[in-house]
Amino acid sequence: MAFSGISSYIITIDNFLAHWFSVDSSPAGAVLLGGGYARADLQADRAEMQRILSKQEDLDNSLQIVQFQRDQRRAALLERFSQLRAAIEVYVKDSPYAGNLPDKPGRNAGSAVLLKALDDAASTWEKINGATIPGFSGPLTLRGGYALADFVADLAVMRNTYPELAQATNDAALNRRQREELYQKVRGQLIDYRKVVELNFSAGTPLFETLPLLTPPSGATPDRPQVSGEWDASVGKARIVVAPLDDPKVTRLQLRTSEDVPYQTASERTVKTQPASETTFLTEDGLSVPGSEEQFRMYAMTDAGHEAGSQTITIQRPE
């Protein structure tokens, strides 16, 4: 087992811990690396890595929930925006307020553009309700009796969603950075550990020959899976299909996504894991509203912890 992705961190460290125990128990005595780094320090780093990895799952789940809330709330407000424009064109089309609404923001519009347009819509709606318009008796309401007060309340919730999203994004990114920094620290110590063992034990001896690897040997990493995907309206989900796999080492397939554009492995999170025999994945992750799009990669994984990722595919849900 060697480092070949985030999923391999703990098992690779465990292999080194087991080997280090054997070396410390040998006549050569306990191994101390630069700065007095000992096996106990690697154990502590292993515990910290496990804590960070577990926390990342929680943070990614929290971020996903806030992103879902943003998408749902934005879509609902944009639908009300369209209804308001239609109502103005029907009920007060000859008033100064006809044509007063800004262009409708896109479904992926940023917070500044979206909130400004919705604020303008609320302001126009308020003016209509307070104005005397021939042939119109206010207040103006939309489908289902939806009133200005409802719109203002929903807009306030939408406005508060963006700070929540920023905080969740920052928390997840900070934890990923801590994960990467710890990984680089541990990897550096293990490089030094291998050098110490190679200096103190001859080739052919058990402790030399069982020294764990840091990178996968040739042929250990599976072939890169080939995938295709599209939105399947019949099931209301994205359908992602993996081409037939010829590598018997692959036992699992794992679908991941990244919010960064272009796709960044450092920010990816797991969507779903299936046995290698199940090559069709269905998901609506990141695609909860019409017009949304999401990036995905598929990973072929072995029981030894090695993995290989596919090309990035982007799936868009139609309007």
C-alpha cells in the first residue's frame, strides 16, 4: 500500500507504523528522525489525520446542504420574479411601472447581481401597491395569494443564505488546507524514515525487504476509467455510465464532484460509491433545480487503496 489519493492516507500510515514498530523492536533500536520525530509522533499525526478526514466529511455535507438551499431559494425567487413581470404586464401595463423591472438574472447569477435585481423588483412592487393606477385595485398579489410581504421575507432568507454559504465554503477549504499540510509533513517524515531504514539494514534482510512504499509500484494503479453522462429526464437525475473495465484489480467505483471551476481534486467530495460491476450511476447532486450544472469525475479503486480518476465531465440540467 502506498499514497495514491486521500483514501490511501490512513492505511499507508498504518503500514509504516507497523514497520516502524518492528524496527524499534530490533537490535538496531528505536528510530528517531530529524527534530526527534519518533514513532509516537507518527501515531499522533495519524490520529490528527483521521480527525481531519472525518471532519471534512461533515463540513462537505454541511456545505452541500447550504448549496442546495441556495439553489432552491434562488430558483423560487426567480420564479416569483417572472410571475411579477407577467402580472405587471397584465394588470398595470399602461402605468409607468411597466418595463421598470431589470432583466431577470440567470440561475447561476452571483449574489450581487441576483440580490440587486430582486431588491429592484421589491421596490417596484412596493411602488405599485402604493400608487393610484387607473383600472387597478391593489395590492398586487401573485399566484397562490403570494404578496409583497412574502417576497420580502423570502428575499431576506436568500440574503442570509450567502453569508452562511461563504462560511461553510471557508470552513471546508480551511480543513482541506490543514489536511494537505499534514499530508506533506507526514510524507516528508516517511521519506526520511525510508532513508534511515535503507542505511541501517542491508538488502535481503526482512526489515529492508518489507519497507513500505510511498508511491504505488508499476501496475498497481488501475487504468483510468472512461465515462459519459447526461441528464435523464425520465428519472429526473443525471445518468453517468462507465465504459467496461478490464482491470480485475478494480473492486469499486466512486463518483466525486468539485465546486471549483476548473475541477480541483483538493476540493472534491464523494457523491456515491458502488461495486465495480455497477457501472451506471444516477444522481441529482448539484442539479436540484432546472438550469443548474455540475462537474463530476469517476474513480476506479482497488482493495489495496490505489485509485485512478476519469476525465472531468460536466452535466447540465435543462431549463
